[in-house]
Amino acid sequence: PQRVVWVLGDQLWMGHPALVDFNPATDHVLMVEAPGEARAVWNHRARIAVFLSAMRHFCNDVHRLGWAYTYVRLTDMADEPSLAGRAQRVLQSLQPRVLRLCEPGDWRTLTSAQALADDLGVDLELFADPHFMCSRTEFARWAQGKKTLRMEFFYRDMRRRHGVLMEGRDPAGGQWNYDSDNRQGFPASGPGPIAAPELFAPDRITEQVLTLVAELFPDHPGDLAHFVWPVTRAQALEALERFISVRLAPFGPYQDAMWTGTPWGWHSLLSVALNLHLLDPREVIAAAEAAWREQHLPLASVEGFIRQVLGWREFIRGLYWLDMPQMAEANHFDHHRALPAWYWTGQTRMACQREVVQQTLTHGYAHHIQRLMVTGQFALLAEIEPRQVSDWYLAMYVDAVEWVELPNTVGMALHATGPRFTSKPYIASGQYLKRMSNYCQGCAYDPAQRTGPRACPVTTLYWHFLLRHADELARNPRTALMVKSTARLSPEERLRINQTAADVLDHLDDL
Ligand code: FAD
Ligand code: SF4
């Protein structure tokens, strides 16, 4: 072949920029499964299975088109586990003039593909990824000259630029953001009946993949028995349709709410399909906007959802490429503690952490507030080293690709990038978790107590964090009020908080 198109595992769409002008007479598709990828970090087995199954389904589409392709399976090339090493072998035998590649989802794959092309003396044709609605160049232009970057302003630009939820030059309904309508907990009696999301029983290909993953990765974390993810474009479209028609309206008010035994809440579960490129963000946004315009779904829910996809998702991706590779080293608070072992098992007496970690082990899924305010904020308050936390998130979620996982973890959850793109650390005491969930009801600890035998570790560490970082937090108008509450503490109470916190921090594995 003259040109080899290397289709990576998270680029599974016919809109792939190197496939749209594919010439069957001279071009060749390359797809590579690599055990090295699964082992680069410790991986949830459902995450490995999602990628493999979706890749195999996509390769079937390529096969049906009659195009020439090479598909390297996990069990091929037993002596070469790495992605780049495997690709190199195939390219050596195919000897193309050009290697065509669409911008990968992580820095490491980009640099290793560049090195590979150099080594082989092959021209690398690198395409911008048109899946995203803001290119890396456009984002860099937007960010130029700005010291701090804020999603809200980026999002307004994107609304204007793409004409989403606009009425002339104004935002639909007169406001850009309806979040104040959206932060409700479930009623005290519980969430009530929740219309189920579209979940997919494994087909033959997925069954084979599940068996293979169970065989090859017996000691990796995560359950395979509850695999429900869309792995084809047709399934992704069904999932989108179901979300818009029955779940989008209540998604808005309850997007921050948590409840035991309620892993999905009213969330869309579309991140997997979006991140594999089985769905185009434009069609997702258009479907949500149409539901408001034509079916009169509440604007607060529709805007809240669109902000996640058009705002946060694009913003986060822009930041990743703007600030890599140094983002991976960010550690604003200079935290170096080890990740507690229960992050991998869920075996802790803290009901909130237990619930979220166990749900994650079962499904490879937790929704945003669970990731941010339960496991994420605990890692921040417990002074865990950002890299270890980030490795955990990359390993544990079925939707994890580094461009989206890393900025969310180090930037949003851990504030490890300082004020670069979040205006404050997201911290709250156990009382917040009590308000937003029923977790505290089944807990060995009491969210109202910061010292004493039943003190809630989240609450203790929250107060300890306020005391420890009082100067920095007092200078920030968004956190100044929080710090003021420490002024009322007597010297004895401060001492008790610091002593209790020291004890908690010394025994993180035993909580
Ligand atoms: P919904 O709540 O239904 O939201 C709709 C869509 O909006 C999502 O599918 C997603 O594509 C997008 N979205 C929402 N919030 C964000 C965000 N903060 N950043 C980017 N996109 C967003 N998301 C991932 O896709 N992969 C990750 O590896 C990932 N890691 C995260 C790690 C941490 C510490 C945190 C706090 C968040 C992380 N997120 C990640 C963002 C978010 O939690 C997930 O996108 C969301 O929970 C996926 O579930 P859903 O599809 O039901 O989302
Ligand atoms: Fe979590 Fe504290 Fe509530 Fe227990 S009491 S569930 S540790 S917030």
C-alpha cells in the first residue's frame, strides 16, 4: 500500500479524517490491540473490554467495505506487547510511503507514533481530529494571553460560534447558565422510580472479548458480569435516543444527587460512546436542543446537559493539549501520600467511599459528582499524590482516555494545577455529602463531627485543609467565606482538629 491509515481504539467512526478519502486501490487500514496498553496502568477489566469490543465491531465494518486491513489481536505477536512495537512490525512488512494518523487521545501515543514514523523513514500525515468542535489551534488562540482560563467564557464563545441555544445574539431564555435550578438532592424518601437507560447485553463479539479479558487479566480489578456499554454506532444512537426521550428532563435538577444502589441516576451514560467517537458531539447537542425547541423539555435541563458536552468536554480537551506534558506533573499543594488500598477494593467503613468505589468496580462507572466530590475530594483532602490519583481514574472508568481524565483529575478534583482553570478547590465537609445523598445513614462515622471517636474523616480533613491553607484560601474571593468560619474556632478546637487529622492521615488505609 502507499498509505496506511492507523485507526486508534478511540477513533471508531467513518468520519475519521484519513478514512473519508480512503482509496481502496492503494490504502490500507491498520488497527492494533496491545496488551501493553492494558498494563500501562492497572486497568478495570470492563474498560479493556469496551475498547476491544468496539474496535472489533468497527473492523467488521471495514471488512464489509472490502478494504484492505491488518488487525493485530491481543493474542498475536506474543513477544511484543507494546502498541508502537506492534505497529512498527506491521509497517515494516507493509512498507507504506505514508502513515496517516488522526490526533490521538493522549500525549504518549502521539510522541511514540512520531518517533515510529521517524525510525521507519515513513512520512507521517497527522490530521486534526474533526470530532471535536474546537480544534487545538482554535483553543490555543482563545487561550492566548489569558493567565487563567475559565470554562464559562469559553462556553459562551462556543454557543455563539456554533449557534447553539441562541435567540439571535442572546442566549435562549436570556441566561447563559441555569445551574442554580439544577443542584437538588433527591427527596428524603429517595429518588423514586428512575426510567432505565438503554443498556446493551453483550453480543457474540463482546462475549468473546469478555472471555478473553477474563483469561488474560485475571488479577485486574473490575467486574465483567455487568457489561452494558454500547460498542457500535447503532447502539450508541439508541442510547442517545433513549436518554433524550426519557431521561434528559430529570437529568437537570438531579445531576448532583447521589443515592445508594443508584449508580446511573438520571445521567446520560454517553461518555463511552462519545469518547470512542461512536457519537458525534454535534448530533448529541442537536438532539438535546431539538428536545427543548420541539418537545418543550425544560431549558435548565437541556442547557445543563449541553454545557457538559459543548462546554466542559471541549474545554477540558483544549486544556490537555495546551498544557501537556507539564500537566501530568502538576502538584500545586505538593501532596505525596500514597493512594489508600481501599480505592482498589471498596473495603472501607466510610459509606460514601465504599458505595462509589464498589459501584465503580461493578460497572466501571460513577457520575460526575461521585468522581469529583466523593473519591476526588477525599484524595485532595487526604493529600494523595496527584499522579497516583490520576492513574486510578485512568484505570477504573470505562470512559477514561487521558485527554479527558487527566485535566478532570489534576485540575478539577485535586486543584493540582492551581488557579489555571478552576477558580477554587472543590471541597466540602461530610455535611455536603449528607445533603446530596443518603450515604451517611449507613456509615460508621457522623458527618457533623470533626473530632472525637465517630468523627467523619471527610469533615475532619475538610477543616484541617481550611486551617492548613488558610492564607491561600482567604486571598481567593470564592473561598474567603469558608476560611472565615475557622475564625470562630478556639485554639483548643484547632489543636483537636489537627490532632484528629494527623491520626486520620497516618491511618488512611484503615478508615
Ligand atoms: P453526563 O453527566 O450525562 O454528562 C454528559 C456528557 O458531558 C458526558 O457524557 C461527557 O461527555 C460530558 N462531560 C460531563 N462532564 C464533563 C467533564 N467534566 N469533562 C469532560 N466531559 C464532561 N469523563 C470522561 O469522559 N472520561 C474520564 O476519564 C473522566 N474522568 C473524570 C475524572 C474526574 C476526577 C472527574 C471529576 C470527572 C471525570 N470525567 C471524565 C468527567 C465526567 O465525570 C464524566 O464525563 C461523566 O461522569 C460521564 O458520565 P455520563 O456520560 O453519564 O455524563
Ligand atoms: Fe462519608 Fe462521612 Fe457521610 Fe460517612 S459520615 S458517608 S464518611 S461523609
